[in-house]
Amino acid sequence: MSLPVVAIVGRPNVGKSTIFNRLAGERIAIVEDQPGITRDRIYSRSEWNGREFHLIDTGGIEFGDTDEIMDHIRNQVELALDEADVILFVADARDGVTTTDEEVARFLHRTNKPVILMVNKVDDIKYTENVFEFYQLGFEHVIPVSSLHGTGTGDMLDAVVEHFPDREEEEYEEDTIKVSLIGRPNVGKSSLVNALLGEERVIVSPVAGTTRDAVDTSFEYEGQKYVLIDTAGIRKRGKVYESIEKYSVIRALRAIERSDVCLIVIDGERGIAEQDKKIAGYAHEAGRAAIFVVNKWDAVEKDEKTMDRFKRRIREEFQFMHYAPILFVSAKTKRRIHTVLPEVNEVAEQHAMRVPTSVLNQVIQDAMVTTPPPSDRGRRFRVRYVTQATVKPPTFILFVNDPELSHFSYLRYLENQLRQAFPFKGTPLRILLRKKS
Ligand code: GDP
Ligand code: GDP
């Protein structure tokens, strides 16, 4: 299930990034802070009144070599219209309605997506009167806000949340494996889709699932059902912004949310880039199973050490995803394409694995005997018992004497011990602590 997306648009300097930063949610506590995950300034997960959503600041996206401010804004708005469920159109009360605002409004009126017009910088009562002229832009919701002080943001968010689409029902059967291909532009995602669907014995269903603007492709292989999430998004649509790397991250987000297994596609010819890490980081944080698929291996000049060297690079660059297997393929020559689906099956199974409580407790108790937790000013961290709360990803609750006494490195050690007992190949694990004295 994917979260609603809210996109912030508007001309420069009206306060888009200020409101973005104000709304950008605190990170959900237990997700470990791991090296190698860089946060993207333009994207965040937020929450209001119990409704979670994604927030995108389109102002943070550079659209290549265009100097024309209007071209720039047009691209932002177009992207917002494609991706968002609700659009937050920001204007500046002090400047009044500008011709650029009018232009943006004209774009926005061409769609029937809900638009909330936020008139910003109303820090002072004396600017309240300026707000009325903004009704001429023709939007139902015109809300005065001061991003600086935070006033009005509650009303604004109420209006935003009110327009979220109804929560979507899970659309596929439980035993269908939902797979997404994610990665930068030109790594070969769409070629891989074609190669996978073109495999012998892959039977593509005539009817593809559709959610909102995404088109999925269902298929079967050796009795197992799969869905390729957002096939339309993978196959290029030819818009200007499609080639923008930051955009590819946003595009990946929804696909990641909706999938069980993420194929993180890396260009074997060009190597690993910063955006690859961001995309992979989202899959990790979302708790999805993951496989690195190094594509274009046909184009790489290699000797017997090349593959190992590339593997090592991946392990160094993606330290937080040490669990994800690595495949080397070529969509072009079809070499090793047949290894992809069996690997998907395997990690999907591990992602959904449930460990019996008794075995689990045995592993943790043995681990604590082998390497006892360090003591902290005379007090020692103790795990009383463990249960597995959920699957996808496997999530464990450790009932402990005092969560404050835990150390990241010790929890990492326990995770490693769990992984030695059960491979959990391809899946992140979550470990939560509860106090139990
Ligand atoms: P963006 O270009 O639309 O992302 O705009 P920024 O968020 O960078 O803000 C532009 C300027 O307006 C900055 O100097 C902000 O501090 C300022 N600003 C943003 N929101 C407010 C507000 O509510 N009141 C006032 N007085 N200034 C604001
Ligand atoms: P996407 O943007 O990630 O969907 O990438 P495409 O599938 O459109 O591929 C981008 C370019 O890489 C195209 O020119 C493809 O022909 C080329 N390409 C894709 N897969 C391979 C491969 O396995 N080997 C080689 N040599 N080129 C490939």
C-alpha cells in the first residue's frame, strides 16, 4: 500500500523549503541511524492526525540547463501533477499575487487534483488583509500561514489530509510476490523488464492491475505469481524530467512502498553513484527485501577478479544492506537473467519468515552467554525474552531490563547472531526494545 503524496509547488522564495522543513517528520525512532544513508532534502515522510504521507519539495529539484524560471516552474508543476495526490501551492502574502503565481494557477487548474493555496509569511496581523486577493486565483482553499512561526499550519494540514484518497485495499493475493525495479535513469530497468517478461516459461497475464496512475504487470513463472509494480513508470514516458536523477528517487518511492522485493538496478558499466545509495536506502528503511542487480555486465571488460571487486565495492558503499544478494546480468544478451526470479523467490520467502519463539530465545540467550553485554556504570543490559512481532520484514521485540542500557553495537551483534542462525537473506530485520523489569 502506498502513502498519499503531497507536492509543494510555487515560485522561488515564497517559503517552500521552510514549510517543507517544518513539516518534515521526525524519523520513526527505532530505525537505526546507519552510515551511508543520506537523507534527501526534497523528500520526507510526515504525519498529521495519524495520517502518514510523503512530502516532496519540487523547488529542490534542478531541471538541468533551463535558465527560464517559468520553464523551471512548469516542470515542477508537471511533476507534481503526475506524482501527487494533493498539491500545496505556496505564495507570498507580502508580495501579493504576482504574474508568476497566476501562471502557476493556470497550470494547476488544468487538472482536477486538489490544490491547497497556502499564503505564506502572514507573520503579522497586518498582512491578513493581503490574503483576500489570493481568492482571485480561483482555489477553494486559501489558507494564511506563517511557516516561520508555525501559525496556520494546522488548518493547512487539515485541508491537505481531507483530500487524501481513500485508503487503498491490498489489491493482490497474499501469495503473489510484488517486485519493483528501482534505480537511476538509464541503468537498464526497462530493458530488464522486457528481458524478464520475455523469459521462456514466463506467462504474462492479459489483464494488468491498475492503481491510480500506476500500471502493474502480472505474470507467472513455474507456478509462482508475481506482479511487476509500476511497469508504466519504468518504461519511459519521455517527459523532460524523466531523466532527472532526483526525480527517479521520487518515482522509486511509491514503487518501493508497494512491493515486497526491490531489485536495485546498478549500471555495471558506469558503476555506483550517490543516487543509487539513496534509492537503496529507501528500500532498506521501508523494510523491503532487496537484491542488487548489476546490469550491463556484457559491456564490462573483465578478468577473473572483476566480479569480486565489484561485489566488494557494493559491500563498501552499501554497508547498511549487507544482507542483499548481488546478481550480475545483462538485459541485452539475456545472460544470467534466469537467475533473477529464483533469487526473488528466495528473498521473498526469507522476508516473510517466522521463527518459532523457543528457537529465537535459545539463539539470543546463547549469544548473551557467548558475549555478555558490556556493563554501564555497574548496570548491565539484559534481554529477558524475545518474540517475533511481524514479518515483511521480520520484526523482533526484545523485552529488556532497561532500553537505555542498550548499545547500538550490541544490538548489531544480536542481529548478526540471528542472521547466523537463520540467514534472512535479502531482508532487513527490525529490532524493537520494550522495558520489562
Ligand atoms: P523557497 O525558495 O520557496 O523554498 O523559499 P525558502 O523556504 O527558501 O524561503 C525564502 C525566504 O523566506 C527565506 O529567507 C525564509 O526565511 C523566508 N520565509 C519563509 N517562510 C517565512 C514566513 O512565514 N515568514 C517570513 N517572514 N519569512 C519567511
Ligand atoms: P532505464 O532508464 O533504467 O529504464 O534504462 P533502459 O532500459 O532504457 O536502458 C538504458 C540504455 O542502456 C539503453 O540504451 C539500453 O539499450 C542500454 N542497456 C540496457 N541494458 C543493457 C545491457 O544489459 N547491456 C548493455 N550493453 N546495454 C544495456
